[in-house]
Amino acid sequence: MELHQLMEYSPIETTTFGPLDKYVAANDNVLGAKSVALNHLVASCPVSQDNGQYIGLTRNRPAEPPRTGDFMQTYTGRQYWPMDPRPHEVYIEDIAHSLSLQCRYAGHVKKFYCPTPDQRVLTDDLRWVPAGDLKVGDGLLAFDEEPSRVGGFGKNRRRLKPASVTIAQAEKRRTIRLVMSDGSDVVSSDEHPWLVATKVSGNQKWLTAGAIADDLRLGRKRHMHKFFEPWAARSGREAGWLAGIYDGEGYLSIKNRRGTQLGVAQKPGVVLSEIERLLKNFGYSNYRYAQTGNAGSGVISLQSQGGFATIAHLLGSLQPIRLVSKFVNSLRSGEFDKQLQSDGVPLEIVAAYDEGEQWVAGLETSSHTYFCEGFGAHNCVAEHSVLIARYLAAKHAPEVALAGLLHDAPEAYCVDIPRPLKPYLTNYRAIEQDNWLAIAARFDLPKELPRAVHDADNRIIADELVNLRDMPWHAKHDRPLGVKLRYWSPEEAELEFLATFDALMAGRAA
């Protein structure tokens, strides 16, 4: 990336990094999996200013006097003493990785992940709606983000629950298509988490589409449960007639955790025969006969079999108004309380394809979960620093922009403390300043941040308001920089941070 390109957005380039010489990244146990590039290490290890010796990739240093405090292990596997920092122990890779994983704001930042607009999401009234058509406030059928135990026994389980859409906006993202063993597929942004089983019978966990693609490249098998087979709303005279019969003669019995029953009652005759014929034609032949009412009434009930997935399919495709309304009310009131079923054999993810950058539907839900195409779907300081650096690069010398890129770098070692707390944590401020001095010396930056950096750091809050919950204090921020938030994943933010660093170092050298 050239210096003049810093203000231009370009798709993220995918690079396969090799393992570090003599070091194993602290958070990576797989060789070659998202490790730090060797060329970045060489670029960030210049000749020492004091003795002219190369600061290389070795721990064979002369004995040093005792250090203050204890050391921390950095991302690249090195030792760093935050209470006694030294410039030669500062590495841009550690800074980029740490800042990419830190939240810019504590507690009220929004987050969302993105299926493509045509991918269907299940609503609380059992319709499959394209993600691009969803609006804020729309109700969804969702599930627990993490499993929990109900009662004093049994395993931790996820349960179905109501949710609502809290963010719905179009974004451009790099996308990945995951293909299942049955031929079905899902397309989402690279950072979109999916509920994945590591083994056919194993527990489920959240993995991003990008991480799944990496696992497949490394030969690891991954599986996903298809909790629902998406359905389309049926139309026509026969579907309308059957929906009317269910509304008039049908019932939906919701017995909390004991199960849900759907059926339709009728005496033997032409009407019952027609009900059976249409159920079979529409693919709902899995039902049983049950006696309804008194033994002598002669009324027969056709009870749907196959669990809640079958019941949801029938209700959702026919849309009998009374029964669907009863389900929605039961879901929202908490009367409907059912475990997320994953008893069947999950589908193997057989392939992952990079579909390039395209428009996606940025969604956040109140539960942070939803069903997308039948599968379970989930809904950073580094990006903040990159945006400030690129803004400054267009108006100031590369050195000022580099200071902007690294202005929050001490947080890589001291973590980010919310701004209202910092004035009261005097020791933290002193420690943060000591770490800044080590970072500044490492990259030959001034001990005091330029005024332009402070100004940009304050003004970018006005740009970031779109990513925050509405709060009264926003009113005082009315001078935005005019930068566009990218909502990068941690992996994307880390790569962009390193690319911006390289460009600014090259620009300063020139």
C-alpha cells in the first residue's frame, strides 16, 4: 500500500503467514494459522540507535538488571514488562493484534454480522424473510447464545426464545460461501459466526465463516446442524382451504417444556378425507390418529408427528391466522419454552469459497442469534487507530499520521480503560505514559502526541456515534472527521493496521 492510497478503501488481501522463527504465537497453536508475517518482524526490527547492532529474532541477550514487576507474554511469544518497558521489546505485530481484539467503547457498543440480503431469516410468526427485507423491531424466532442448565440436573442446553431486530443496515463486506454435504449453502461476511459442531456427535461452538474456511484448508472437518428446513408460504385454493380448516377446527397445545402439539379434529367423512389428502400432498403425512372428546363422539384428531420442526413447517407454510397468533403470543410471553433440538446427524461442511466483496445485510438482534437458512447464526480499537491515521495522512506529514496510528498503542500492554475512569487512576496514567515513551522511542516518535492527533481522537467520536447506543452525551460531539466506519473483523483490522504501518514507514523514509 502506498502513502497516497491510505484514504482509499480496497478489499483485504488474504495472505498465508508462515510460522515465526524460534517463536510460537501465544494465541495460535496451529502452525501457519494466522501467524505473524516474518517480513513485518524484519521491518519493525531496525538497527539500534545506540550501538548499531541489529535487534533480531533472538533471546540471547546480555544479562540485564532486575526488572520492576512481572512480565507478560505477548502475541508473538515474547516477554514484555509493562511496569518497566524497554523500546527494543516493542513489536508492531503485538500492538496490531492486541488492539484488533479490544472494544473501542465499554458496554454500549453495537455489533452486527452479515448474511447476504437474499439469505432467509426465520421470524417469530414462522416466515422465512430475506435478511435484506428485515427492519428494526421485526420479531424473530431465536435461541440462547450460550447453553445453560434449566433446573438442578441434566446437561447445559440452548433453548428457543423470542428476539427482535435492533440493527438492519446494508454494508459491503468480504463474503464466504459455505457448502454442506446435502448441497445447501449459506453466504455471509467473513466474520459472521455460525453454530458449528467440531465432530459429528460433538458439542457445538461459535466459529466465524473465515475460521471455518481456514479449518477446512487445514483438513479439519466441521459440521453444522440444520435445525429447520426453510419453507415457502403456500398459496392457492387448496392451501387456503386447509389453513381455514386449521383455524376453525385445529388446535395448538403448548405445554411449556413438556412439548407442543398441533392437530385438527373432524368426524370421519369427506372433510376428514380431504384434510388427509392435502396433508399428504403437501408433505405432512407424518401424523397419528387420536380420540378427541367423549368416546362416543366419533371425532378423530390428526396430530402432527416429527417434533417442533414439523409443526413450525406446517404452521409457517399454511399461516392459519389464529394458530400462528397463538404461537407468537406464547413465544413472547415465555409460555413456549422448548430446547433447541440437535438430535439428528449434522451436515458436514464440505467446501468454502471466497465470494469477494459484496453487499450484505448488517443485522444485530436482541438475543445475538437467529436462524439463517435453517442454520444457527450469531450476530475495535485497531480500526479506530487506522481511520485516524488515514485521516491525518491526507493532511499532515507521515510522522504525524504514524503517531495517530500508535496513539492508543499503550493499550496493547495496559488494556483500554474507559475515558471517565482514567483521571482517577493516577498510577495507570503514569504506567501508560511510560509505555508510550518506550513505543515512541522504538519508532522514533515525539514524546508528546501532536495536537492534531488529540484533535482527531476527540472528533472521531462524532463519526462513531452510529456504532453506539443512543445517549444524551452524544450532543456535544458535532464535528466529525467524516471518516466511514468499516466494522472490520479482528482479523481484517489487524491486517489493515499492519498495512497502514508499512505505508507510513515507507512514506517517512521517502
